[in-house]
Amino acid sequence: MQLHVSPSMRSITISSNNGFIDLMKIKVAARHISYRTLFHTILILAFLLPFVFILTALVTLEGVNKCSSFDCLGRRLGPRLLGRVDDSGRLVKDFYKILNQVNTEEIPDDLKLPDSFDQLVSEMKNNQYDAKTFAFMLRAMMEKLEREIRESKFAELMNKHFAASSIPKGIHCLSLRLTDEYSSNAHARRQLPSPELLPVLSNNSYHHFVLSTDNILAAAVVVASAVQSSLEPEKIVFHIITDKKTYAGMHSWFALNPISPAIVEVKGVHQFDWLTRENVPVLEAVENHNGIRNYYHGNHVAGANLSDTTPRTFASKLQARSPKYISLLNHLRIYLPELFPNLDKVVFLDDDVVIQRDLSPLWEIDLRGKVNGAVETCKGEDEWVMSKRFRNYFNFSHPLIMKHLDPDECAWAYGMNIFDLRAWRKTNIREKYHSWLKENLKSNLTMWKLGTLPPALIAFKGHVHPIDPSWHMLGLGYQSKTNIDNVKRAAVIHYNGQSKPWLQIGFEHLRPFWTKYVNYSNDFVRNCHILES
């Protein structure tokens, strides 16, 4: 048998060595099948197809209608598999009976499996296997192949998790070089914004965006996409909040790369005096709760029963254990009223979004007295991404969850939210968020696992106004079959999931929507070898 894969990986031809050519061609969709899925498919086909070829050849060479050996069984079963009509109906039924019998029995402990198909054929010829022995061997080989494919899939998911949790070398380089620039270049330390523009930071006639991140390149893309997509960029104000170690580099980037006429402010969490462990339980929990650190930084495979877990479930559990979920930056949005006491409305953005349309109409949306304008995620064309209800985030076997929440209640999306801070200040949202965080800690994280959205779903319950789904398209970081036309139409696209566009595991056909806003001519970007792929 010969297997030929075209250079473009879009065509596979399988042929035999005895004159049967082009018996099977497979066309592969270039975008929607990963190389690993293609490898698994080829592996299975390469294992099964030779059986058909052998049976076909035997039937062609010898026409035998009545015999009892396994060789004759193959000669009589072959035509049946190929759709030819003969009198072998009883034999087929007998073979089905053998297969069913073997399927219910234990595989013999002393059964030795061949290492290759050629070895199997040789052993069949030398040992004159009966039908039952062959069926056992076929079943054992198939089960072994399934185990290897399953183990390979779990290994792939684990490697993908580590890749998603790591910092790419180029982005790390960018942060280090910009931090060094901050210490040596006065221009990199200039005040942001300039003193005469400071009143704008609390002027409610402007459109205020809040971005919390330690990824400088991602922040640059979010800001650039917002400014380039805006009809009134002179009315945009970006409030960027980062951690202490990234502050100097983040400040350097926006000081050296102004985005006039928009206005940018860069702050570090260390510059907010009230943001201390005493006032923010999240900080205390992260520092003192060993269970949290072990959960997010420990061995993700130990204790996991992979035999009873589907790859999709395992992938979801891995995503829930991303270290970013114990970062204060990820919880920071719950403190927006305190962070910006003079602002009435803000749009909060994650660092893995791209803005493709003017967002100024968001400030005109009537939230009808609600606090949070968000896209609901329980209905939509994409049944995988847009099928999230409370049952997807909470453990409803826990008595507190079962008592207070409805599993069928529609969830909503973080990542692009319009917040009415005036209405928020009249609520107890922050206190409720803290209270449920503490309850989950007391329960050893058994109430929910996934980051900041579950406690927010509880805290904002009754305070959310649904907005049109076209404002916020989700799933570009974990749904490879995302509809490109829908991506082009969305106001904001969100690469939530592991496959971020700045990582090598990002989806190639979705990455250009992000890379178009990367300034590859910038000296720092070029010197850190952040190249357009």
C-alpha cells in the first residue's frame, strides 16, 4: 500500500502496490482540519484500508464460494464489502456473530499484537488464524489505536495549555527593552497625558475606555484599533491599568508612540493607595490560600480521571486553571466606581479584543436603570460559543448554588461591557462579589472554577441590560470554525480562549484581524523579532 500526501496538504491518495491505483482520494479542507486531526485520520485509514485491498485481491484471483478456512472467509466476504452480489449472506451473518461474541468477551491476556500491518499479514499466513482469533486481534489493535489517539489528544491539550499560559519571547523582550528605555530616556518618562489635558480624564463629554493588562503589545493593538475605527478619535480617552513590574514599559510605549488626537493615561495598581489587601479580599486570598495557588499552578493531570473525561471537558478544565484568573488585573473591573469616582460611564475592554467599528453609540444606549450593558451568551448561530447558561459555570450540586441560582438563566459576556457607574454606586455589587468569593474559598473552590465571570454573574444578577450581539463577537480564541463574514461585521471581536492571536497556537485565518493593528515598523517591535506571520 502507498500513501501520498500532496505538498499543500489538501489531497491524500491511497493506493495499493499491485496495480490498483488511485483507489481513494481525500480532499482536506485547508482551514478547518488541524494537522493533528489529519494525522489521526490518515492513521486510521492506513490501518483499515489494507484489509479491503487484500480481500478484493483474493476475490479477483480466486472465485471460491464454499470453504471453511479463514482465507476463504476473506474471499467470500470481500465481494460483499464491495457491493457485489453472491450467495455469501449466511457467511456474513456468521462473521457478524463472531464479531459480536468477541465484543462481549475479554481479550486473552496472552494475545500478542503485531507491530505493523505487514507483520499482521505475515502472522495470519504463518499461523492460519481462525476467524475468532483474527477478530480478537482486530479488536485489540483498534483499542490500542484508540488509546494512543486519545493520549495524543490529551497531550496536545496539555501542551496547548502551557503555550497559552506562557509569555512569548518577543513580547517579553518588548517589555524588558521598554522598561530599560524608561530609565534612560526622558521622553519615555514624560507625563501621560500632558498637564494641560489632565481635566479631560474626568470629563464625561468624552468616551472613556478602561483597559487592564500587563501585555504591552496587546494594549497597543486595542488602542490602535479603537482609534482607527472611531469617527471621532479626538473624543477617546483610554485609561490603561497595569501591574507594578509592567508599568515602566507600558508607560514608555505610549509616551514614545502617541496616538493623537486620542488621549491615553497609564496607571499602575501600586499607585492606588486604597487598593490594599485590607480593602481587596482577592489579594489576601491569592497570597494566603494554598489551595488557590495549587489549583492554578499545580499538576493539572494528577488526580484527573482521563478515562472518564472527554477531550472537550478536559480542555475546559485546563482553561479554567489559567494563572491569569488569580491576577488582580483580572478582578480589577469590579472596582471601577472607586477607580474612577468622577466618571459616569465607561466601556471596559479585555486585552484580547479588537475594535472594528465606531463605538460611540454605546454611550447613547439606554441601559434602563441597569448597571452593565452586555451581550448574552445563551443564544446565537454558534451553538458552541453562544450556548452558555449558569449551569455551564456553577456546581449546582452545591446547596448554596442550588438555593440561589437558576441553572437555565442566561449568561452574559465579560470582555466588552458598557458600565453605568452612577447606577453602580447605588448598589451593593462589590460587596456581593466579595461575599461569594469568600464562600467559594470556604468551600475549597467547589462552587465554581472558572475565573472572574462566575462571581460577576452572581454580583450583577438583576443589573444587566442585554445589548445587540453585533457589538461583541466571542470565541475567536477557541472556535476554529468561526464564521469569517460574522467576524467582519462585528463591532468588537474577542479572542477569548487559549488561542490568542499573539501566540503560535492562534488560528491562522483569524490572526490577520489582529495583526493589521500591529506596528511592525516600530524599532522595538522589529528588534524583538515580533514578525508578521
